[in-house]
Amino acid sequence: MKFDALFLAAHPDDVELFCGATVAKLALAGAGIGFVDLTAGEKASNGSVEGRRKASIAASRILGARGDRAMLGLPDAGLNGEDAAQLACLVDFLGGNPSRLLFAPWPEDRHGDHVAAGELAKKALSHPDLDGRRPERLVFYAAHHDAPEHIYVDVTEQMQLWRDAVACYEDQLVAAPGTTPTPINDPGFLPSQEERRRAWGRRAGCEYAEAFALEAAPVVFTPLALLGERAP
């Protein structure tokens, strides 16, 4: 398939948790949205692979993704930005599923899989096998650590869709009796994600926003370009 925006995740739930409202905003505007999970999340402390796959498909439908949600089957807790076979797998997928924008985790994070996913995305975009089919722009979303904030997206009207999509991962996010405590099933985790979006919104001048980083900050040749005007 061809996509306007393709969202890459190390694990099912990464995109939903960290930039899902932007997915919904793009889809509601008519953009073709796709997901690609590098792993099945088989090393998750709670739930099952089957349950997580079911949740990921339900969440992507809520957010408006097109087609099937791809899962490349790379090793959870074993993603490696230096692994040639993993890079080849991603390049092959991107070549067969071209997109204008590729969203990927910011490659500075406490989770090694997020780091590797961002590194693999960067290397894929410069790979010669993608000539003529490479995304026009790589956009990074922050996971557990902050990233540079080059772009803000007003997602005030998409917050309920974000909540509904995230709720599909109840077995990961709710600390029920018998579950293993994790950073994301801590009772404060989801409220902190809402507050993060409020903080981004305050900086962007709206109620809720999601922030994104680019590999290099945008450069304009004249400030008039911010108004859509050409240089004199």
C-alpha cells in the first residue's frame, strides 16, 4: 500500500501511547495512515502476544489506519540498530509500502528497543535500495524521554479517540491483581501522558498538543516563508 504517513513502533502500543492523537487527526483529515510494529511485544511483562495483537488491531482501527497492521516479527528486547538483517527487513517493508512521512521513536530513550527502532529508521531512509521510494521526511516522536520540539500538532479534538485507543491495551496499562508492576501500569502513567499533552498544548497555544522532532530543525531562507511568502 501507499501511505501519506506510516507510523513505526518498536512494540504494539508505542504509537498509541506516545503520538496516537496525531494519527487520529491525520486520518480524520483524509490522510492514508499505516502502522508497522517491529516486534510482537512477546517479552511484555503482562498479557499475551495474541492479546496484544488483538488490542493493536482494535486500536489502529479506532485511530483510522488503513489496511492491515503490519508486524515484522523482529525480536522484542533484541532490536539492534547495527543489525544488517533487521535493517534489511525494514527496508524491504518500506520499499513495498511507500509513504510520504515516516514517524519513528526518537532514538534517545531509556528503552533500548526504542533507541534501536529510531536508529533503524534513520539508516533505512539513507539505504540505496529505497531510491525512488524513500519517505520524504522522517519525523520522531518522544517516548519515555523528552526530544527536541520542532513541531506541535493541536490534538485537542482527538483526545477522546486517543483515550479509546489506549484503553485497548488494558492488560498492559492496568495493574490488576496478579500482574507484574511496570512503568506503564503505574497508576500515574496515563495521567502523566495527559499532562504531557497539556504542557505541549500550553507551549503551542491550545489545550492539548503532541510534539515531534525532526532530524534537523527546519531552515527557512527568510522569515516571510513562515507566512507562505517567497523571498523578495
